[in-house]
Amino acid sequence: MLGRGDMIFASVGSMLPFDRFVRSVDEWAGAHPETPVFLQIGKGEYEPRHAEFARIVTPADYTRRVKEARLFVAHAGMGSILQALEAGTPILITPRDLARKEITNGHQEATITHFRDRPGITVAETVEALPAAIDAALATETSGGSLSAAAPAPFLEKIAAFIAA
């Protein structure tokens, strides 16, 4: 156990529906009734049958759920990643699919590439890989990553060069 609750908190964010993600996590919840799952599903059409859910939660409730979760499962959005890092909660991310119009550009593919090997972050390449990735993330008892208050030196150097130009 990670010293947190047993619940998995999963979120699609607040911008666009992501029904394939919601269905996949809900089906995982149906196969694992011993693990409570709460989904924030946004404006999608699919409503979970095996997990507790809300279309939207307040920012305070969202933050609380991320902090208390054993695992946070989310689309590969920077807001989700940053919240997990701030809370020290392990996160499993998967990208939305541009070809299915789940997103307006392919930036989430770049996001998973960038964060793939970071401590506390697990990547599922596709929604279809989510169930096995949830199982693996729960089996590894990984702690969450962290977010430093200090910017990395290369970033600060780029800012200084920009200002000096």
C-alpha cells in the first residue's frame, strides 16, 4: 500500500469528451469490484456502470481526490500531470487520439514521450492498454513524482538569453 486510500481516481479533464477512456476504466472497475473507482467523465455520452462518477467536480474536490487516490488515471493533459506531481500521487496517463477527434492536435503524444520515464508517471500508449497498465501500476507500489519549486538550469538559461536579446 502507498499510504493513501484504496481508491482510483480517473479523469478526462474538463475540455472534451473521452468516452473510450471512461468505458475502459469502467470495464476495469467491473472486473475489479474490490477496488473503488471514481470517474470524472465530463460531457461524454458513456456513463459508467461499475464505478462511481460525476460529470464535473469542484476544483477543491478534484484536488482532494488526486491527493487521496492510490492511483490517478488521466488523459495526457499537463494539468492532470502537474496536479499529480504536486500531490505526490502516482499517475497513469494515456493520450487522446487526434484521428478520432478526441483532441484538436497531437500534443498529448508528445507529452507521453516527454514524461514516459519520469518517476511516479506511468504511460499507457493507447486506451486499449489501460486495463493492463492499471494492473501493473497497482502491482508496483510506486510512489508519486514530485514537482520542484525551482526551474531547471537549462530553462533558466533560455529565459535569460531571451531577455538579454
